[in-house]
Amino acid sequence: MKKNLYSILFALLCASGFSQTAQIKGVVLNDQDFPIKNVMVQAQNKQVYTNANGFYYMDVEAGNDITIQFQAENYQPVTYIESVAANQSFELNIRLSPAAEELKELVIDSNLRKRFEGTTVISPDVIRKIPGANAGVENLLKTLPGVYSNNELSTQYAVRGGNYDENLVYVNEIEVYRPFLVRSGQQEGLSFTNTSMTDKVDFSSGGFQSKYGDKMSSVLDITYRKPSQFGGSFDASILGGGLTVDLASKNKKWTAITGVRYRNNALLVKSQDVDVDFTPRFLDAQSLITFQPTAKWEWSLLLNASSNVYEYTPLFKRTKFGTIQDAKELQVRYQGGEIDRYQTYFGALKGVFKPNLQNSYTLIASAYHTKEEEYYDIWGSYALGNVSGDLGGNAGEVEYTVGLGSQLNHGRNNYDAFIVSAEMKGQHKLDETEIEWGVRYVSEDIRDRLLEWEVIDSAGFSLANPYFSTPNNQPYEPYQGELVPFQNVRATNFVTINRLNGFAQWNKRGTIGKHETFLNFGVRAHYWNVAAEGYETSKGQITVSPRAQFAIKPDWETDMVFRLSGGLYHQPPSYRELRAMDGSIRPNVKAQQSIHVVLSNDYSFKIKSTPFKLFTELYYKDLSNVNTYTLENVRIRYRADNNAKAYVYGADVRINGEIVPGIESWFSVGYLKTEENYNNRGFIARPTDQRLKLGLMFQDYMPAIPNLKLYLNQVYNTPLPGGSPSYVDPYDYQLRLKNYMRSDAGFSYIFKDQTFNSNKKWLQPFKEVAVGFEIYNLFNNENAITNTWVRDVYSKVMYAIPNRMTMRTFNLKLNMSW
């Protein structure tokens, strides 16, 4: 059975492994905060002893669930369980308590806290391996239940009925931003997160704590690694490549990790049904520099610069659609093109002061600057024809033309934003209780010009704006009204937003009888005001958001954890939410509000000797002050009026298993329903009402060829709303796109790593070398992101022509590290 499975999957799958060493270091103190010498520290059959200052360090093999034991005479032993990534310098400071009459060992499992908090922990090693058209952490998130996307070229995702603007992303506790003007996934190029620099990835899809910011859907919390020695990695493929270098001083006080990436999506875009000249150049560089002058102080500097240039010149498009009985074909010839530029610069200074093991203080100052241009003039003339169904020589050819027309799109959009912030946080531990607090100030200075219009001509007759009052009955009656564009938006905005927010939360680990418990309670507050040139300055607004979590691990033979979490979540408006569809600013837009309740359970068990974990969550959201929006590919346009209410409910199930020891795979199922009621007109589906989602992430190897690693990344989503034109009233048109199904697969052959050594001379300088072959969209599914609407002026019939995503594409990869 299993051999048959390998035979089926052999042609499908891919990736490369990274299994290296790491360093664990720290200080061991007694209950009076004095250092303890000669403490034995054991891990992976290695042992070291603390010096006179209580300091220790040791090299270990990177991997999951490393058990670290601390033992000293007259002190209670402590066992700590932690996951340590390759090339990471992990700091673990421990306090030992005096031994009682009966010597007991204290076991601290850091993964148990993640279970109590309901956080999904994703291995960076898995992220690097799994194939995808836009590889990275977002690529893997899309296989999780409750996370939805029907655009493989985009790093954006929706979570549990929310939209792309409702997700928080942190790197080393620093909130990061994404470009504003991007309207198409193929324009994105690179995610902010550099996978090769990643150490830890935590993801929460709802019910998260108060320490996380003011968004309503999810939190992605990423930690870059701190190197322990010189090293690096290099990866290259047909789509681009990257180089990462790790540096560390001899005394380990200075470390630096720097990554440079280049991306070119031409191979993917040219697999679409549009013949194009396409020149994308996506380049970025990131660096994390750390300095630890003493055991109490640590400073770090995170820098990022990216330059994305997108040049797009469509030439010809040919799309077949319809049914066998009524097959049609659209042919479009283009002139003109599009040039977009996105330049972003980001820097953050972080200082951490730990006067003792109970207290720590963090100061973060950051600045973000983006300059974006979106210029396009694209004219397309189309011919819509009936396709012959004759089985003779003309089968599949256009018999006659039923519609002619043209369309001209013009845009000159500029966006310039400068955002600075300063933040202070504290953490205090008292036995089983922990208190955290923080305060943050943010200033946003935004300069925005929006100028875009569209003219549509059908069979020589100009089509007026659908909301224009003068009737247009061409060709049956002469049109005597004013000639206006079909769509026209013009606005210039200068906006300043000042924000002050803060949080306080309390955590407690305890017991009820013999059952372990975790309780978290916290509150966030957010104050902001908006000043827009030419508009009345808004009144300051404030929100208060209480949140809570409760988890219990029963003292059963069955390993289970039950959680209940939720609270009141607010999303104070960003600039995008303040800008209405006509480009005007609404300074007094309120914060959207969501009452969120999550009930969840995770269950660890074994089938024979194979470990599995089953995660189940039920959730409900009640939303008010909803700012309704439309989705155009990945661009969101808001009504900016808070005149709606909505709800979301659903269930997520995920089962993880180590089919091969140490290699995790999972299968997920998600169901949700979300509807909104605008101006009391009744409930209709929201743009993210994607009912059913299936996701699979599979890893394995072939027993006959153990060096060959196999991988599969598969997603199936039921149709999203969005099949109707964006300018129509959604209450009149509730059409949906087709199902989205995509499989990315491949294999990777390992020449050398920690498991497979080699005596070949050319491999001696390297720790790991692997080559891979990937297949994107394995089954060549014709997925669509939107529809183009073409009108036959005589019959008044509107035809929906799907704008298809990428088709089957092949890629070669090389990965190496030293």
C-alpha cells in the first residue's frame, strides 16, 4: 500500500532540508538572584558546567523538542523542553530553588504554553521546503483551516471572514507594513518576511491576547534567528534566488544576519492566457544586527530596503469559455502598458533590559517610508465569437463574431507615506503569575494622488457611467447626454493620523485539583485623530477592548487541552479605510468592532507508533460599525461609512501527523459563513464568504531512495463572491467565481546534510546541498481571480469572461548552506 503511494507521489513532489547546529547559553541563578557555579547542564548526551558567574553555553543539534536538564547539589533539578532552530543562539536563563526534603524535578515545556494560548507553531524548516508559486510563510499559512486565498501570486490572505487589511504581522515584536497601491497579486513580488532568516513562526487565527495590536482577524508573529557562528545559505531557481550570511563575534556579543533576495515572476505570468512582454524586478535586502554588551542589556537593529519595478505590456489574449453546447471565445488585442514602482524602507531599533529574571523592559523605535507609483494606459479591442462544435475540421474555431468593442484604462496614482512609532513594554514574573504592559505612539503622514478612469465602447457606441442619470438606449435612439467616462475617480489627499495605544494583561498558570490551567485577562485602549487637508479635523476617538483566555489540561491519560477565548476586538481605521470609493476622505470613520468567541480543543494521540495531533475550533464573530468594501483582485476599496453590521461563524479542523519520524504533515478542513447587512437592506454574502476549504501539506521520502524527499502542497476552496462587476449594486448581483483548486508538488534530492554525509571533495565546504524540481498547478486547473464583463450591444447580454490565474509551470531549485 505504501509502496503504491510512493509510486503515485514520486512524480509530484519536492524541497530541501536544513538540519544544522545551534547554541544554547544563559545564566543560572538561585532564589536570591546570585549566580550558581558548577551546575551541570545536559542536553543530547552532552554536558557542561556553569562557571563562577553562573554562565554556561553548549552546542546542540538543531531540532524540535530538545530536553535540557539543570542539576546542582542542594537545588531542585529543572528540565526545560524547547525547540531550537539551526544556527540559532538561544538564551535560556534559569533560577533553581533550594531542594526540599523530597527532591522533585520541575519540568517546563515551552510548547505547552503555546497550546494553552491556542497558537499554531510552524517550523521554519517546513516553510523553506514546501513548494509554491510564491514560496514563503504565507504559502504555508494558506493550507491551514480558516485561512483563505484564491491567488497564488499574492502573499495576502483572509482569515475567518475578514479581509486582507485585518491581519497583524510582527517581525521580532515590530509591526510591519505592506505596499498600498498593489492591486494585482503578480505585482507583489516578495513578502516582507525573509524565510531564510526565520527562527520561529507563531500564528493565531482568532481570540488572541491584548498584547497584540488592533486588528480583528489574525496575528502572524515571526522571530528572526540570532546566529551563533559564521555560516550562510544560498538558494536559486528559475524564479529568482537569495543569499543569507550569518556572522558572530568570538565573544558572541555581536551578531548579524543579512539576506538579499531577487524575484522574477515572468515565468508564472507567461503561463496565463495573455501574451505579454513582462519585466518584473523585485529586489530586497534585510539585516538584523544584535549587540549584547552585558547579560542585562541587548540591542538589535532591523533594517529593510526593497525596490519593486513592475513593467507589463499585454499584447494578445484568447480565452475560451461557456459550455459545449454554447462555447464562446474572446480575443483581445492590446496597446499600451503599465509601469509600477514600489520602494519601501524600514528601520527599527530595539533595546531589551533584564535587570533580573523576573523583570524585563523593551523599547522599540521604528520608521517606515514607502514611495509608490502606478502608471498605466492600456487600450484593448475585443471580438466575441461563437465557437464551432462541429467535430470536423473547424472544431474549436470561431464561426462568427457576435460582439465587438474596446476599452481604455488610464491611471496615474501616487502614494507616499512616512510612519514613525515609539513603544515601551514591560514583563514581570511572580511565581506562576505574569504581568505584561505596553504603550505605543504612532504618527502617519500620508500624501496620496488618485487619478484613474475607464472608457468602454461597444460596437462603436460609448457606454456611459452605470449611475449616470441620462438614459442611453444606443443604437436604437441617439444619445444626447454628456460624454463621460464609464468610471472616473480623481482625488488628491494630504492626511496626518496620530495614534496612542496601550495594553495591560495578566497571565496565571495554576491548577484546579490535579488539572493544569492557564488564565489570561487583558485590555487594550486606542486613541486616534485624523487631520486631512481640505476637511474638518476629526474629533479624537477612543476604543477599549477587553480580551480573555482560559485553558485547561485535564489530568487524564488522554493528552488533551481545552480552550475558551475571545473578547471585544476593534480595528481603528487605517488610511485605506478612511478613503471612500470616490477618493474623498471621511475623517470621522469609526473603528470596526467584533465580539469574538472561540472554543477549541487539541488532542495528541498515537496510531501504532505514529504520533498525531487533532485540532478543533468553533468560532463566532458579531461585527458592528462595519465598513463595507469591494475586492478587485487584491485591492480593497471601502465605502467609509460604517453603515453595516455582519456576522461570521464556522469550524476548523486540522490533523497533524509524523508519517515519517520528525517530518510533520497535516490535513485541514474549514467551514465558514459570513454575511453583512448594509443600511438595513438585508443580509447578503460578504466578499470573503468562502464556505468550504480543504488544505493538505504532505512530506515524505522514498525508502528505496532515502536521499529523495517528497512534498505536496494542495488547497481547495469553494467559490468566492466576486463574479459580478465591481461597480454594480451587490444586492442585485450575488454571483460567485468558480472553485479554486491548486496543487504544487515536487521532489528534492539531498547530496549532503546532517543525515546524509558525503566524502566527495566538492561537497566538503558545505553542510547541505540539495537540488529540486517543482511542478506548480500540477493538474493544470483553470482558476479565475475575477471576471471581465463584455456586453453585446444588440442583445444587451453581458458575458463573464474569466481572468485566469497561472497554469502548469515547472521550476528548478538549488539549495546549499555552509
